[in-house]
Amino acid sequence: MKTLQGEGVLITYALGSCIGLCFHDPRLRLGALLHIMLPLNMETGRTHPLKYADTGIKETLKALEAKGASRARMTVKIAGGAKMFEVSGGGGLGNIGQRNIESVHAILKRENLHLIGEHTGGTVARTLLFDVVSGQACIRSYGQKDIIF
Amino acid sequence: MIKDYAQLSSMEIDTLREIGSIGTGNAATALSQMMNRPVSITLPEVRIMEYNEAIEWIGGPEEVTAGVLVKMSGDVGGIMLSVQKLELVNVVLSTMLGESIDSYENLTELERSAMIEIGNIMISTFINAMSGLADLDIKLTVPAFAVDMQGAILTVPMAEYGGMSNYLMAIGGNFVCDGKEVPCHLLLSPDLRSLEFLLRKLGVSDV
């Protein structure tokens, strides 16, 4: 997770089944970019809280609120959750992306966060750029036009 | 009980290295038979590394590559991934089909299946070597194929087992064919219980 205030662009590369979340407080020009890999933290020691949707979002909110961000002003945009491989007979493999999307939705709702933009699912990897001043997000994918949202 | 790759003893890591050498050696032989010309392999590098490190090791997250993936089940469960760089693909394509490609875009059906076949050969000869050595019965799924940023491709085994470990086994070597050296990368990510079983079968685990 990276936070940035004032001006600049945050970036996270090659989101496959992972999800990138852009948190934005427009008044403070404060942003955070979180990259989660798995839907729920079931680690016993909880040594990597930022890897999971539930603990990752909590940690990010804590960091942003410590800088004075307000949850009422805050907006969130998300991207990722693709299915990279179609494995026949692979059981649950490849469903992680979908599970991540569902988990992120549920947690954002529980935390009363305002989700204003989303590009999730599909089969293509995404690199996510996030401008902390305008709150604009941009997705770069292989062999496709950039998406601004 | 092994909780993490980081806990492996040096003897256990050496054993995994040996499996890596034998596996890639067999893969070179299989490629050579398929193309009907000599293929040798440089001494492969076998490393246990963190996922982020592995992504840098194969050239950075945004670089586009072709990945072939199979899921293992039976005595050893896990994921094996073969990362196909263009150089390797072109050696095979030029020998078999008399053509070469300069990007992964607009692949024909034939080129696509050639790539899957290369990955399939690499993975199944490797698994055969490993299961022969340790007397294991390992089943493989039909290979799945994707062309995309390699950061995202590598995340697949990472996300599948990321809850348990941050490490995977990376095997890298150079195939030498017609005087050309082309890199090959294999990533093996067994679940930890299987890894323990494998090491015990080989008689090197002290648990």
C-alpha cells in the first residue's frame, strides 16, 4: 500500500486476479493505492495484513485517517480480479479473482465507503495508475487501449 | 512440519536443486527428440525465492510473456508454470514450422498450440523425472495457456498458495540449440504438505 499527498501518480503493476484499490480524499489531495491478492486474512500470525482484502482495507483506512482523511469525503475505485488461466478440471483454481471482487465489494460496503468506479473481471491483466490530485485512474493492458475512469 | 520454504535445510534445498537439474535435463532431451536435432542445457539454476523476487528474476512485472500452467494432484499437489520466452518459442517454431514470430500478438492456431506443446513437454518431463526419482504418482491437468503481463501470470500460483507461503521454487537454465542459447524458466509451487511428503520420500527430511 502506498499513500501520496499533494501531487503525483501512484502505480501498481500487472494486476491479474489481484485487485488494486484507489482511495481518494479530494479535499486533501490525498490518495492511497492498495494491492490485495487474496479475499480474506486467515494467517495465524497476521504478518502480511496488506495482502488480504479485509485487513488491507482496514490498514489503508487507518493510514489515511491518521493523515486527516474523512470517510464521508472518500471515494474508491477498483480494478483487477481477472481470470488468467482456464484450467479444465482444475477445481477452484482461477476463481480467486471473482472471490476477491466479491470480498472487496462486501468490505467496502461494511466500511461505508463510496465505490465510484470499477473495472473488474475478464481475462486480461491490468496495470493501474492513480492520480492523487484529480482522483483519475487509468488502466494499461497488453494489446488494448488504455481505459480512464 | 515445514511451515515455509525458508525453513528448508541446505540438504533439502540441494535435493530440490538436483530434481531441478534432472528435470530440465529430461526436458532438453524431449525437445531434442521433437525437433530431431541436438539440444543441450546449461547447468540450471534452482532457487527458492520470494514471489516479488521471482518476478524480477524473469524480467519484471509488465513484460509480456506466454505462460503454460498445469495443476498437479495425487501424491504431490501444486501448480507448475512454464514461462515461454519468444527466443525459445522461435527456436521450436523455426525448426518445426519454418517460421518465426516477433511478438505474441495475433498468434495463429498452429503457433498457439506449438507454444502449449513446448510448455507441456517442459512440465511433464520435469514432473516425470521428479515422480520417477521419488516413486510418486502425480496427475496433471490439461495445460492452460495465457499471453499477458508476466507479473499477473506469476500471481496465479502465488494467489493459489499465497495464504500459506511467500516462496516458490524457480528453475532457470539455457537451452543450447544450433549454437544459440535460449532461456527457459520453470516455476514449481507445490503445496507445503506435498513438499514435505516429497522430501520424506527422497529420504532427506528429518521430520
